[in-house]
Amino acid sequence: MTDTSMLPNRSLWRRATATYAKLLEVLLAICVGILVVPVTLQIISRYTPLIPSYIWTEEMARFLFVWTIMIGAMVGIRESQHFEVDVWPDLSRRSEAMVRILARIGVLAMAVVFVWAGIEFTRFAWNRTSELADLPLWLIHVAWPVAGMTWIVFAGEQILDEMRILLGARQ
């Protein structure tokens, strides 16, 4: 996260996105915590006769795993830890800002693909259900456009912060 997003006089928009980011972190922890249950049941049922083999656990684990990945990617964009690798030598502050803007434009391009294709993906699954647990499939497919929209918001904020650096604004 860039320095400008840590200023005490943040706009209502910045406070809202910070709250959304905190919610995503909590949801990520909940997804990982819940994911342990069906996976553990699958392992126990596979190697011991103590409990029967539960079929629903495989689907629940898959749904939670997809959402865990997508939420983790959203948090990764917010924290500037996703899709970013330091390969340049030490650059000036403005040069670093320009490189980060270019990288985030790439993230925005992927985000647009995720939104556009994710909407089609979700539309395809809208009236379908999973085979075993009869869960609506749109619940898993909607993760793609949600991730894309979130990336647009977070990367857009970061691009604005970097533009301030490029334009010489004081922080």
C-alpha cells in the first residue's frame, strides 16, 4: 500500500475501501478456517472406518477453495503483493511510480477480463446446480467478476496515488 493511503485525513471513499479490505481479510480467514473441516472429514473418512465417506465435503471444499483463492487475490492487490515483482535497480521516486503504474495497468487489464468473462461465466451457471450437494453454481462463478471489480477499485486507487507522485504532489 502506498503512503498516501495511510494519511489520517482520508476521504469517505478511502475509508470505505479500507473497511472493505478489512472485511475481505476476515472473510479470507473464515474461508480458510471452514475449509479445514471438509478436508479433515475427507481425510478421516478415507483412512479410517470411524465416519462414512461424505460426498458433500468434496464440493464444499472446492467452493471454499475457489473463494479463498479469489479473496486472497483481492487482498493481494490491495496490499500490492500480487502480480508484482521487483526486477528494476534502484530508481528515482518518480521512475518507481511510473513502473508501478504500468504494472497496475496490467492488473487493470486482467481485472476487465475477469469482470467481462466472469459475468458470462456466472450467467452460464445461473440456473444450474452442483451435482452432489445441489448448491447453486452461480455462488462459485460470481467470484470471478467480484474479484475483477475489486481489483479495479484497489488498483485504481493505487494508480491515483502513483499519479500524485508523478505530478510532484506532496504527501
